[in-house]
Amino acid sequence: MGISNKYFLLNEDLIDVKYFEEDKIFQGKNLYEVIKVKEGVPLFYEKHIERLHNSAKLTNLQPWISDSYIKEGLKKLIEANEVEQGSLKFLLNFDKKSFLAFFEENNFPTEIQYEEGVAAALYHRERVNPNAKVLNAEFRKDLDKFIKEKNIFEAILVDRNEDITEGSKSNVFVIKDEKVITTPVKAVLPGTTRSTILEICKEENIELIEKKLYYKEIENIEGMFISSTPFDILPIKNIDEINLASADNKVITTIMNAYRNKIKEYIKKDLNKQ
């Protein structure tokens, strides 16, 4: 994991990143969230806090700090690092009772990747307790190795029943017969971008079906896209040897454009509060 910028936050203290010790900091039970910062604004902050509380409930953990404490800490970190755009990660360590926040090294997709789509591959493995955003270093390490070896952007997880569930760091959406199909929320991490996409489908009168998709069905789909906080919405151009025209799919482009507008509206609303 790479850390960027000048400072990270530990509880209420801003600390030079040269003192960041990953092995020591991440020991114990951690819940975490990753928030995209754009124009100095932590996007969809409320949805991330809601998911944090959901993760805590699922793992029988009780946060000892308030939502306002977290928000003020993130604001402090953004201002200290003078960040306009970045990927901000924060963790609650329940063993040490510590609150940690830092900026990850930016690995945002390029404009070409948004325009043409990215490569993916199927990975036959599933998460334990997928609804909770719990730090699992070993699982992440295995996935990163697979992604590097395959030279792909994302691994699409397939469960023991041979159904597609989610990406290694994303939610997955399939287009078939101009309908959007995605795995039921009980079987995946309830992504904040995912929830916004569901809102967009309703607003744009796009039919959305929550069901599992047998992995061999991807041979007959019209397109696929993935969603995540750091990279928003990305079309998939191929899964292993199967090529997809996702970047040109009208349903996908409609959703992508609507999501960009949601971001603009959120930033404008947040800046007006200040």
C-alpha cells in the first residue's frame, strides 16, 4: 500500500508520512472506508459513514468516536495536505482504539480507459462476510498478485456456485436486453457508488434487476461496467478472451454521464455550505 502527500492523521495529530509504519499501524481488527476527494470535497461522505456503521454492526464492533469527529479529522487532513483530488482512506482500529486517515497513492484511470474500457479476468474466490468492509491483508495480497500476473485492471470474483459476485475492489453491473443486472446486495460489499447507480437507474427509467449471474452467461451480454469510489464507473472492454463493446453501450454511457452530474451537484452543495 502506498501513502502520499505530506501528512497522515493519527487520532487528532498530523504526522509526517516518513513516520508511517504500515505493519504496526494495521495490526488488529480494522474497519475502513475509502473516500474520493475532488475539489477538496470528500464525495458522498454521508454514504461512507452509513456503510461504516453497517460494517461495525455486522462485525459486532462499536465505534468509540462520533461521526463529527471523523468528518473534522478528514477535513483537517485535506486542508493540511492542500489536496484538490485524491483517494483518502480512513480506518478505525478497535484493538488500539485509534483513528487513522491518510491519502493513498493516486491510481485513477486515464481518460482513455474511461473512453475505451479496461481489461478484467474471472477469479474463482469469494469474500468472507462480504457486506462488511473489513481489512483482509492476505486476501488483498493474493488478488493484487493475480491482477499483476494477468496484466488486468480488475479481477471479477466468482463464488462456489459459479456465479459472478463483485470485483476485487468494485461492484459489477451487466447489461443484457438493455437491462442492468447486478448481484443482490446481501452477497456483496454495499458500495456507495453502487447505491448511487441504483438511484440513477430509477431516475433514468432504466430497468435494474438484482440477481446472481452464472459466469458463463457473460458470453451473451451486451456490456459490463464496474463501480468504486476511487474510479467512479468504468466500462469493461474484455473479460479474459471475451470482448465487450461496453464503452459504446447507451445504457452504460447514460449512467456514467448521470453519475458525473451527481458529483458536480454534490460538490456545489458542499461548497455552498462553507
